[in-house]
Amino acid sequence: MEDEVDRLVAAWRRERPDLDVEPLEVLSRVSRLARHLDRARRLAFAEHSLEPWEFDVLTALRRAGTPYQLSPGQLLTQTLVTSGTMTNRIDRLAEKRLVERLPDPSDRRGVLVRLTRAGQDRADRALAGLLAQERAILGELSQAQRAALAALLRQLTAPFDNIPG
């Protein structure tokens, strides 16, 4: 079965036979898949009145386990945004009553961000919707193919995920 990347690669091979365009065969597909995944994610989140960034913050808190709270610094580490951006996000989620700020008992000046029951429910429903979308995207692959693909992608992404700083 031919796809758009096959056509793109064939055109580059014809136009620039002096270049090795083999990386495009993998990375152009990853890029195209990322765009499709982004659309699927936005659809899954929109069905639950969430933006992707809201889902990221809510699910970071949900994954923390009971009592579903983290410091703003811990949220920064998990979501890879600046402190100013995180403050804005926490403010907006608190206005929607999806999170609440609590004093940090171990640091008088610190706060903890806790998922509210409404936030937990919204995160859980959005996650279920996202997983349904992602299962559909992976539907053409067998369990063994999905496992092999996950292992190969891990091999590519791990060096980026383990860069200090």
C-alpha cells in the first residue's frame, strides 16, 4: 500500500538523486502521524470541554495518586512549560474549579495544587476518550506490531527524554 510519503520520497529521489532521502521514509511518517494524533487528541479533549494543556495538567495531577496533588514545580517538570505559563494555567483551572490551591504543610511559602472531584472526573472521561481515539489510530497493527513499534520509538526518543536540564 502506497502513502503520501512514498510519493514525496519518490519525487525527491527523481529530483535530487545525489541526496540520500531515506530518513524521510521514517521521520516524515512520524511527522504526519503526529499531526493526525494531534487532531484526534483535540477531538477527544473537546468532547470533554478541555484544551490539550488542561488535559496535560489535570492528568499529571491524576497520575500522582491520592490525594492527587503536586507542587507547581513538580507540574513544571511534568508538563515542560515555564513557571509563568504554569501559574496562568493553574489560575485558569482553579477558575473552572478543576483544581484548587492549598498551603504546602512542609513549606510556609509554598502551595500545592490539588485536583478537585470535578477535575478528576473530567480527566478520567477525557482519558477514556483519548484512548478510544488512539486505539482507532493503531487499529491496523497487531499487538506484536504495536509492541515492536513502541520499542523502536522508545529507542529514538529516550536520548531526547534523558538530556539533563
